[in-house]
Amino acid sequence: MKRLYLAVLILAGLLAGSLLSAGWVGELTDSCRTRLFEAQALAERGEWAQARAVTQEVAQAWEDREFALYALMHHDEVDEIVLSLETVREYLEAEEAGRYAAANAALMEQLRLLAEMERPSLENVL
């Protein structure tokens, strides 16, 4: 009977950890997407310096959490976000409105999909 309780306790711990991880990733990606949307609005108004600053804040927030993200997720997904952030920053630096808007939209979608992938759902379990 002790083995059964131990197994149930371990499973409950794993489930709780998964749910906490999914919530944390969801909050991080939602925050990043919101800030990137703000940067997009700034760039559309021609406020490139402010858009760069906001995007840099997003990149820094992501980089500050990279260790945990690498521990929780596939490295490829984390690396894709890093590369996309760098692409967005390059277009911001060059003030290429069209390419920046497309790269920023793609980055926001990547973040949305990453959070969706971490959410507990039947689709993700199967």
C-alpha cells in the first residue's frame, strides 16, 4: 500500500510541476507578446528608438529566463525565439517597417504557439 501512495504522490507532484510550468510559460509569452505589440505600435508611429527599447526589454526578459526555459522545453523552440528576436532587432535597427512588421508578427505567433504547446490539453497529451 505504501508503494501505491508513493506512486500517487509522485504523479501528483509531476502534474503540479507541469501545471506550474505551463502557467509560468504562458505568463512569460503573454507578457512578451503584449510588449512586442506595443513596440509594433511605436514603430508604426515612427518612434523607432522607443520600439527598439521595448523590444530590447523583451529580449532581456527572455534571456534572463533562458536557463529555466532550456530546462523545461525543447532547446529548438527556445533557440527559434532567440533567433526571431535577433531578426526583429535587426529590422528595427535598420528601420525597415515592412520587414520588421512581418518578423514581429511571426515572433508573436511563435510565442503564442509555444504557450499553446505547453498548455495541458488532450491534444498535447496525445
